[in-house]
Amino acid sequence: MIGSTDQVHIKRIRKELREIWVDPPPFCRPGASPVTDLLHWEVIIDGPDGSPYAGGTFPVDVDFACLYPLRPPKITFKTKVYHPNIDSKGEMTLDVFHYKNWSLTMTVHDLLLLIISVLYDPMLDGHPVNDEVNELYESDIELYEQMARAWTCEYSSTPIVSYYPTKKDERWLDHCAAVAVKRAADEAEERRRRRQEEEDMLKLAAASSPAHESRIAFPRVTWKRVVAFLQEWSVALPFATSRRRFSSTVLPFYNYTGQVCF
């Protein structure tokens, strides 16, 4: 069943996609292909003027598969970028991309603006993920800029033409939205199923643990010891009549197999 919450999230993603089409952030524009999945689309970042990335064309993958907007989307550069804050997988690892620092009020537009600002001015205080690039930036910024320009020329110099949607794309988005809602619901159900399996495995492991077995065996062992003690005590009774009365009253509740008999 598709929840209303999923529909609200898809509606928000659709709105943010239209903003990229109509009023994108500076140096950003739509991807090269029509959007076929609202939870996974592309943005083109043109290297900002005045930075060593100027003249480059950087396709960026935007993935909303992580419970957006409860969690930030995953944004990944699809070409190599020489930058202290971008790792070998193309991910820009900043605080805002961590769940504990994410805010529901943040949008893809805000994230793209932050990325542009970091391309201008890398964040080095606790953020660099590429130590070699970071060391060069701090020791010789001119050589760093030469390397960044060389990488931009080698990996990101191919021109990319954006696909700007038409009216028929608006109708197509209705279908994409329905597909995305179904996909989000399926992913939520899969997460619920995995959690249930993990809980069942933990319960099974706890039930078969030695501690559990000892808890089950403890009352039986204790009863055996009590009866053995009473048997020894009854033998020590001074009168045979007392011993017979005690045995006929207590011992029938216990058989020789160690089980209580009622």
C-alpha cells in the first residue's frame, strides 16, 4: 500500500526538479537526458568563473533513495575532480550530508549552492577526504590550481547539452511520480521486512543461547536439590512413624526421573 507520506515526499522532489528546470542555481542546469525516475536525476555544474574548474562541465548524479527529505540526497560527481573535499568516488563529504546535521528545510537548490561555494573555497577544517590534494592546497596553492585545471581539462572538458523539458514532459512526470511513489513504498516494505528478519534472528539466537538453557534448567535442578535434602532429613527423623508420614506426603510429587509429578 502506498502511503500518503511517500506521496508528499514525491511531490516535494517533483517541485525541486521543476526549480532546476526553471530557476537553477548559478552555474547549474538540467542534465542531458529526460528524467525517467524522479528519485534519480542529473544536474550539470559548469565550473565557476574565477575557480580552477572554470571551463569544465561536471555532470552530477542526484539520488533520493535515502528517505529524502528525512535524510539528505546522495550527490556524486560523475567525472574525476581534483579537490580536497571530493573523494575518489566523486562524493563531496561535508557535514550537511551527514544525517545528524541535515535539516528538513534544506533543498537540492541549497546543496548545489553549497557545492559551488566549496569549489571556490575548499573547506579544510575537519572536512578534507583527499589528504594528498589537501596538503598541496595548504603548501602550494598555485601548484594545486594547476593540477585542478589539468584534471578539469582531461576529465571534464567535453561539452554537455542540457535537456530542457516541454509540456509533454510535464505529463510524463505524472507517470514518473506514480512510479517513484511505488518504488518508495517497495523500498520501505523491504526495509521493514529486513528489520523483521533481524529481530526474528535475534530472538532465535537468544532462545538457543546457553544462558537461556540454564534459565530453563534452573528450577528443575533446584527442585532436585530440595527433594534430596528432604530425603536425607527424613531419614534423620527420630521416629519411624514420622519418617513414613513425611515420605508419603512429600516424595510422591517427585519421581526417579527428576520430574515433578502431580
